[in-house]
Amino acid sequence: MLPPVELLKSLIAIPSHSREEKQAADFLENMMLSAGLSPYRSGNNVWAVALGYDEHRPTLLLNAHIDTVRPADGWTRDPYVPVVEGNRLYGLGSNDCGGGLVSLLHVFCRLCEKRQPYNLIFLASAEEEVSGSNGIASVLPLLPKIDVAVVGEPTSLQPATSERGLMVLDCTAHGKAGHAARNEGENALYKAMDDIGWIRSYCFEKVSPQLGSVKMTATIIQAGSLHNCIPDVCTFTVDVRVNDCYSNAEVLAVIKAHLQSDVKARSTRLSSSHISLLHPLVRAAEEMGLIPFGSPTLSDQALMPFPSFKLGPGDSARSHTADEYIEPDSIEKAVDLYLKLLDGRNIVF
């Protein structure tokens, strides 16, 4: 198998936008075969299970995603041509999350060299950037029971032990049309404004130590088509970032109880996630001098019904930006850090 940085360069050169990951998945599958692994494949998801699987042992999942967003405006170089300048490797997906992907694959191979006190699975998943149905959600039912996962998202090599969930709400305020000059009708726009005022000011009671409060933001509004007609319908959209104190369903119920508008969630499947700070892997990370934190950004963790945390090379602030890059030496550091954290380690309470 290619060294981690060279492997990442090869992946950058293969466009792998969400739902278009086949070539990158083919390449990864071949790399895994060349390393003596026996990969499994479902769609554009590729995974391997370490030899000696024992259902009586706990199972650790190493996960990172293959797909990338499309290039943002403002790139000053070809996003599919990997270029190293100083300590920066430029290329689409280098930071999010190619660095974590190649690091975890190499760590998986290294950990497989001797028997670990746990079963080990490596999964390169598809459609993460769009939370697609053919991504990790389609693969988890095919895997053995997972006890804990490490997700290789860019976290500057610090453990993100909690992550906000996401709901997008489509809301509709109803009124009654009338002539604006005669004070007729019921203004749906005003009703929507009252609801948006509540969204702006309401504070959920439970505050997460790492993630803070539930955050609600009105982002889109549409009403009326004539200057002299009272609008009878006003639609607006609300972005809701849920902390780890609530389920999406609980937050949705509170919102529906307070708004006069009709409220429909596009989905409630992208839940907040967290892992106990007392988990052996988190405690081991702290003993290594790492500092747990709460992540505001979404990942495949939202679809994992088991404890997990994010830990990977790169900086989340560089994700989805023009001229995306990662420091090559951070990839080498990530490999060393993962091995120190995971090799021979107890992974359950």
C-alpha cells in the first residue's frame, strides 16, 4: 500500500463528489487488496474486518468518508491536482476528510499485525456530505455489533466527544387574504413574524457543558406577490442545531407546541451524539494530554446508534473552503497518535 500522504495524493486526483464516489471506492478497494486485506463492498462503501473476529469481544469501528463536496468558488489552483507547497498539501478533500481516511486505513493495517483485545473494523463510507441513504446508514446493518467508533474528521487531533444534531423545519403560517387599503384579512406574514420572534428569543432549559444551548435560526422566508394584497400564506425555514441534552423529537415537540404555524421537519434522523468522558478511550486521550471538546459541525456520527467521537488531522475551519489543504506532517502525527491511543487498549467500561 502507498504511504499515507502518497495515498492521499492519489485520492485527491480522483473526483469523488457525494454520490459519485465509485472511482475512489474502486481505488481504495484495490489498495486494501494490495495490502492483503479482504474488503467488503456495498455501493460506494468499502470496509474490512480484522482477522480473528470473535463475537464475545467488543468491536471498534474506524470510520472516515470518501466523498467530498464540490469545489467552492474561489479556488486559485486545480482542486484535483495535489500540490505540496511548504507544509501544505492542497487539494479537494485533503482536509475533509482525506487525511483522516488514509491515517485510519494505515492504523487499521498496523493494528491488525497483532491480536488486539477487541474486534476491529475499518469503514470508508460514502455520501457523508449529503447524509445520503446509500452512505453509512446503509452499511451499519451489515456490520457486527459496534461498541465504539473513532471518526476521522478534522479536529486538529483533539477528541470531539459530542456533536450537535440537525433538523431543518419547513413552517407555514396561514392567514386570510384581503385588500391592504381596507385593513381586511389576516396577515400570514405577521403571524410568521410572531413565530420567528419566539424562535429568536426562546431558550431551551438544558444547556450542554460542551455544546451549549439548542440553537434555532430562521434562514428563509417567503410571502405575498402583490403590494396591495394581504398575504394569506407565509412560509419560512428554520435551522435547528440540537445539543446532546435532547433528542430531535423532544425539541420538535417543544417547537410545535409554541408556534401557531404548521411545522414539518424534513428529517429527525440526524441526532446529536456524545460519548461519556469516563469512557476508557476518552480517559486515555486525556492522559495523553488531549482536550475533549464539543463540535458544532455534523458528521456520520449523527447516524451511529453507539458511542463515538471524532479525532483526526486537519482543521474543521478549512473544510469546504477554496484552496483546501492539510499539513502532511499532521497525517504522520495522526497515525502515531491513533496507535498510541488504540493499540492494546481496553475499549469498554
